[in-house]
Amino acid sequence: MNRRGFLQLSVFGATSAFLRSLAASERRRNVLFIALDDMNDWIGPLGGYSGKAHTPNLDRLGRKGVTFTNAHSPSTVCNPSRTAIMTGLRPSTTGIYNNGQWWRPALPDVVTMPECFRENGYRVEGGGKVFHHTLGNNPPGIWDNYHPQVQDSRWHYNYPVPGQHTPKGGVHWPEGFPLNGIENVKLGKRPPANYREFDWGPFDKPDLEMGDGRLVEWATDFLSRPHDKPFFLAAGIYRPHLPWYVPRKYFDLYPPAGIELPAVKEDDLNDVPACGRKMAEARLADFELVKKAGQYRQAVRAYLASISFADALIGLLLDALEKSPYRDNTIIVAWSDHGWHLGEKGAWHKRTLWERATHVPFFIAAPGVTRPGSVCNRPVNLIDIYPTLIDLCGLRAGGRLDGVSLVRLLRNPQAAWERASVTTYERGNHAVRTDKWRYIRYNDGTEELYDRDNDPHEWTNVAEDPRFDSTKRELAKWLPKSDAPPALLKSAYHFDPDSYSWRKKEK
């Protein structure tokens, strides 16, 4: 064969290989995986806020596919919830119960969701907060490429001492910190439990100059480029996590006079067992500080503004996808790792097992599977995302998964569904959620039971009423059969960030 013939054959072979790869890419669905942080059900499609929540893009996302109105998180704190979502394993299976643990040394052989997609031939990229954001929770080998999270303040870098609000490192406290004017925050005193994040106020910056904006700009650029493989793209938006810093125009959506405060019952904890009261009261002092400083209405306003900013960024992602060649072959899944209390039951955080902390936004739009504008009221859990996506994409699972595929509900949101949703906070504390009931059992055996149909605020615990003994027995069948011992704390390891490796400390 002469050189010209060889080159023609080589070009033909390369072109054919590319076309085969492109055809395979078109057969296999892509995934746009949108993670949100601390977003409760105060959004338009879920109606958790008694006033008007400005979330046009979450409304739009709901119109594209299925809105799950009764979805709950695996846990109500960031690291265990995200670890569960990304590994497909419950906290009661892994022993990852809090933010003080690293998941990888506890689960060295687990195949995470992005790793599963890589092993099945996908291009896997991520950015922002997908796993928990602190160092050691996002091993680099999981991704083909990762865009690191960009922060808008200094609070979880090398923390300065109180008063040093312009530390080294190029990331500064905003001018005038704290923007909420709370004296304890300014002085670095408790309460609040963490002064470094306990701030809110408007920034005079464009959306794309914010940390989350830069993440979304990176993700939209990815969607604008050609790819010769199917892709899994994870975009982790940090808002509405504290500190509630967002561009001023989102604060302007919520005039202070129109802010509606949550329904709060002063004696709400009187019928709650000691374990539940302890969870709520862990940040009660934060709530009392907010009220004492006259900041309650402004704080609620800032949380709503942060939701609307995150919503606007979702809009940019949807716009970019719709303009791309991947619009008809890309699954969109959007979720929040857990909810957030703004005074309900005296709590000012997450870390409880009540509705406000477990109930989360959850959307899936899958071309050729979901019908636009569908609504599913069945109780589901974010632990089900991993098996659902590999089912939709026809992939092989990398190991055991605790959740189940939701494809049956994606095809028919009203299909029979006998499962309950289970949320765990710390070892042995679980909430079971069905269509009608919330059942909580703590690690000391004490219980709560709420009739959600007749008591949507969960103000009346009927667990002691013998009329509901059989109900509790039925709900208890969904509790984990065993609770794994807690994984070792970070303090048990030497961690090398350069090699991203862990070594147990000698006793």
C-alpha cells in the first residue's frame, strides 16, 4: 500500500472511530447533576414558604420532568448526606454520621457514582460542592477533571483570630464584616456556634463574579463544547448555605415588610423526647441571638435571597443545555443535601429529624422517560439517585446499593409505591416518612409520631397514644436492621493533602 493509500485509510479509520464514538454517545444519555446546599422546601414547586418564593427556574425545571414533592435526604448534615448520595450507601451502612469523618479511608473499595460512570465509558467532570467541601472529601482520582469550589469569604480557609478580617491567602472577609451587624459575630464570640459563617447581606457584584457564579460559568462552558463521549457533569452550587452573601438584586426581590416568618409554637418541644430536644437546642442559642439582635426578618430575607440566587444559576445551566447539541439526550437531576430550620421547633440549622430538615427539592427530567410537568407525591429518598441514574443510562453498578431505582415513578408518578423514606442523624436516630406519617425513633428507644395530613407543622406528638401502636409497628419495619459503628474521626488519621492519602495514627 502506498503512503497516500495508507493516509486515506488512516483518516477513514479515525473518522469511522469518531463516528462510532459519537453514535455511542448519542445512544447513551448524558447526565447534568445539580447539587444544592441547605435548601429546604421554601421553593415554588414545594410551597414550603408561606409567602411568595421567587424560583422561576426551579418552576421551569419542574415543567421539564418530574417534581418529587415528598423527597427526603439520607441525613440532615452535609458530609453523611452527600456521602450517602454519592456512594449509594446509607449512613447506617457506612458509619459516616457527621462532618468530623472522612469517608474514603472508611470505604476504600466503594465505587462512587462518578467512578461508576467513568468505568462505563463516560467523561466525568465536576465542580463546586458535590461531596462535602472540606479538604479530604473529594479524592482527585474520582473525576476526569474537577473545578474547585470558589468561596465568597474567608470562613472555611485557615481561620483567622477574631478581628483579623483580612488574612493571607487572597480571600477576604467582605468589607464591613459582619454585614448583619451582630456584635458577637464581629467579636468572634459564642453564640453563634460558628461566627465565621454566621453572616448575611447583599454584595454589589454580578452573578458570575460570585463563587457559585464562577462554578456555573465553568459548567456552561463545558456544555458549549463538543464531547466524543457521553458525559456526567456535576455542578455543586453552594447557596443557600451560610454565609448568605448574594447579589443585591436578590435581596430586592423580598422587601422586608413583605417577609413572612415561619410558624413557631413556643411550647413545641414539650412533647418531644430528650434526644429530640437536644438536637433542636444545639443551635437554639443561635436563634435567640438572631431575635435579640432584631435580625430575624432580615435573616429570613437573606435565606430567601440565597434561594433565588441559586435558582438564577440553575437557569443559566438550563439555558446552556437547551442551546447545546445535548439538550435532547441529557438527564437533569437536581437535589439539595438536606433542609434548614429558621426557628421552627426552636432550631436554627439542620441536624434534626423533623420535616423542615429532611424535606428537600428533588427533580428529574429524563428525555424519553419523563412527561413534562409531572408531579410525584410518593415518599422517596436521595439514596435512590445512584440506582436511578445507572438504570436510566443502562450501566453496570459498581457494588452494593441501598436505594432503589425510581424509573417506575418517572414513567408513572402515580404508580403503586409501598416504600417509605428513611433519614438518619447520628447513629441510631432515624425518621421514617410515608405519605401520611413521620415516625422518629431515637437511639434510646424514645419516639415521635406525627400525622402529617392533620398536623403539617408536626406540633403534636402522638407516639404515646396507644391507638397508634400498630401504626408505629408498621413504620418501624423500615428502620435499618443494624447501625454500623461510627467510622473513625479525622483526628485518628494523618492526612497528606499532596498525595491525598491517609495513615492511621499510632495509639
